[in-house]
Amino acid sequence: MTNSRIKISDLANGGKEFVAPAMRNFQEKKGFIIVLLILTVGMAIFLFVVGSFLRDLPFAWARFLAANFFFTFFMILALPLVLLGFLCVDMWLRSTRVLAVPGELRIVTHWLFVRQTNVIPASKILEITATNNTTVDGVCYYDIVVSATNVGKNRLVKLFGAFLQAQNPNNSVYKEKMQEIDFINSGGKKIHAITNIVGQTEADAILQEINNALGRR
């Protein structure tokens, strides 16, 4: 068991099992929860004020026009609230079980009753990295990110890449985006196998364990 409450076990076939339960690392998540609560309270106040204003209007047509006018502001407030809500749900409810054996990496991610499984042959893995996702109170949190190829293609991504390419092909920012788009469209995929690892030392140690179990240098 690590400081991030990630349980590491040896498997009979020489592999490793990594179990990262949900509801970990409250210190990292508290800032997101506070912002979500502030946005929720702001949305509630906005709806209350707008509702009171609409009820006081004397004519039905005026209420109809005012409701359509305020709908735009409602969507502007609702979008970041929904996105942050999804982020908090993912951070709090995500649990992961990673099985690393010679020749194969299996990543099983749960969100309560929802499950997603990725089985990646070691030959399809381009790289596995420990990536810093956020820093809270001076503590860095890392994700183990697996980049694999030949796991499907996305034609919509290809069209978007063509659009970006037409904008300014000599711009370095566009070139970097195009490399990412080419990777995705060629079947490339980046999977966050284990999230919210406390500190680079622990993240590097887990990364080394995974590579060793896979038989990678």
C-alpha cells in the first residue's frame, strides 16, 4: 500500500496488480469541490432571482421574451457547472484495477456501476509516462498515462486536423496540435491508467513496477 492508497500485489504469472480505490486524496479534491459548491449556490441564486422577476411581469408575452433572454445566461452558467460536476464525479468515484503481465496491460476502470476495460498488448504501447496533473498546497499529483497505437480511428478528428492545417501550417502551435491529431486518427489513444498519485517519487516507482511487469525497459 502506497501513500496514495494504491495496493500493489504480485501475480502468480510474474505480473503485478495495482488497485487504486475511489475517494482518495481529499486534499487534492477539496478545491474542486469548493468551486463546485460556489457555482451551485450562484446558479440557485440566479434561478431564484430570475424566477421572481418573471413572476412579477404582467404580460405573458413579456414573460416569454424575458425567459428566452435569460436562457442564454443560464446556459453560460450551466456549462462550467456541468463540466466541473463531471470532473468531480470522475475524481471521487473513479476506481482502477491495473493488471500488468508480460506482454499485456489490462486497465479496468469503475465509476460505481459503470465499467470500462482496456486490454493493450505490450507491442502496441508506445510509451508509459508519469504526468503531473495538478499541484495543491505544494504537493504534486501524477497520473500514469499509457500511449498506445492501433486501437481505432476517428475520421472526425482527421477532418478537424485538416481544418487546423489550413489555418496556419507554419505555426509551431498548430504543428504540435497536428501531431496530436495524427496520433489519435492513426488509432492512437492515451489512457489514464492510475490517477492522483502523490508525489513524483511514488509515481516513478509505480511506473517502474508497471514497466518491469510488462517486460519493458
